[in-house]
Amino acid sequence: MKKLVISSGAGISAESGIKTFRDADGLWENYPVMDVASHEGFLRNPALIHQFYNERRLQLQGAQPNAAHLGLVELEKDFDVRVITQNVDDLHERAGSANVLHLHGELMKVRSMRHPERIYQLPCDQLTDKGLTTTVDTRDPYGDPVRPHIVFFGESVPEFEPAVGLVQQADILVVIGTSLVVYPAAALLQYARRGTEVYYIDPNPASVPSWVHVIPKKATEGVADLIKLLRNQ
Ligand code: APR
């Protein structure tokens, strides 16, 4: 089976009702992005960060995977599909995608502030708060505070190397719903081997090299076109 690697961004979840980042002039749900998504912001006001991601988690409960997420699962019938996503939502997994790598962390998880390898899937009855919300007072079973398992601006992206490895093995690479402004994720495109078929689905595409086939459509429509295109090859 040919290796089909997906690189998705906020745009793929837009039609599930989750706002993107830069379509709202840098205000992420009325918060300046750097206050709620940077390491400095976390050090400055950890209570705000807990509150913000609590709100995101509750919002995510009301969202469902859309036809684009489901279309990628459909492609697993014909291809060895690997999903690399910048998104912290779990809509790819909820759609049924078998292999999902999160570059920027996962909203439904928190981790120990002292031992980052101790990661907890919410809700978790080992924590002092047993629901979907945490605070600066939440403690893990070792008595340590926790933080959202999210990669904040100013922090390293440990999953980038494995993602590069997947892109270098791809026969087909499909980039969906990203403005290609945040690095290192935006650099993944450049790691595609010569001869790899590369597609970019986005209704307002960023400028990309000429060897990229741009499908200037919303994710649900663009993925439907892609499925037809790949099955007619
Ligand atoms: N279908 C497909 N793409 C869409 C849709 C849609 N229905 N609606 C909007 N888009 C596109 C926009 O045109 C834009 O190119 O989605 C992209 C969203 O861009 P950003 O908001 O910049 O999101 P993303 O590229 O995923 O951001 C990268 O930035 O804030 C950080 O960590 C955060 O992972 C995030 C990273």
C-alpha cells in the first residue's frame, strides 16, 4: 500500500465549529494568543491558562468530526495513512484515524509539572480533580501540580523529528487547513522527497512551491475531491 501522509491544521476542524487561530486576527476566542499559548504567558498567569484550556475542553465536547476527518479514515482502505496534526483537538481520533501524531500536544491530556513524562488523559480519577477541568491546585498521584499537555510558543516540539521521518517516507503528502506560518510545522512540506505527490487543501492558501497541487477549497469539499482524484489514478 502507498504511504499517504496528512499534515493538518486548524482549518480541518473549522467546519466542526472550532475557530482557527489567524482567521480571528490573532484573538483566540477573545484572548491574545500569547497570553494563553506561550511559555511566558503560562509563567505569568497559570490560572488563566488552566481556565482557558478548561473552556477549550468543554467546547470540544460539543464538536464532532466532519466529513474531512471521516474522508481521511475512508482513505485507509486504499492507503497506509499517517496523520500529523498541529491541532490539539481529538477529532481525528474520534473520526477513527488509526495513526495520529500531535505536534502541538493534546487538549484532553495534562502532564506533571515536575515529571513531563507523566501524562494523564482526562477525565482521570488519579488526579485531585476528576473531571475535564484543572486548576493550579490540581495534584497528580505524586502530589505534583499539572499543566495542559500543550506545546506553548517558546517551547520545543519533540514530535517534529518523528513527523519529518513520516514525510520523508510519503508517496503522497496532503497538507490541509494551515496558514503555514508557524514553524517548525510549516517546514514539513520541504522534507517531501523528490517525486512525492503533494497536495494543499485550503480555501485561502498560503503561497507554496509550484510542485504543490493546490485545492483552494474548504476541507470537507477538498478531501472529497482528493478521494476522487486518488481513486481515479
Ligand atoms: N477548511 C480548510 N481550511 C480552512 C477552513 C476550512 N473550512 N477555514 C479556514 N481554513 C484555513 C485558513 O485559510 C488558514 O490557512 O485554515 C488555516 C488556519 O490557519 P491558522 O489559524 O494559522 O491555523 P494553523 O495553521 O493550524 O496554526 C498553526 O499556530 O497558534 C498556533 O499552535 C497553534 O497549531 C496552531 C499553529
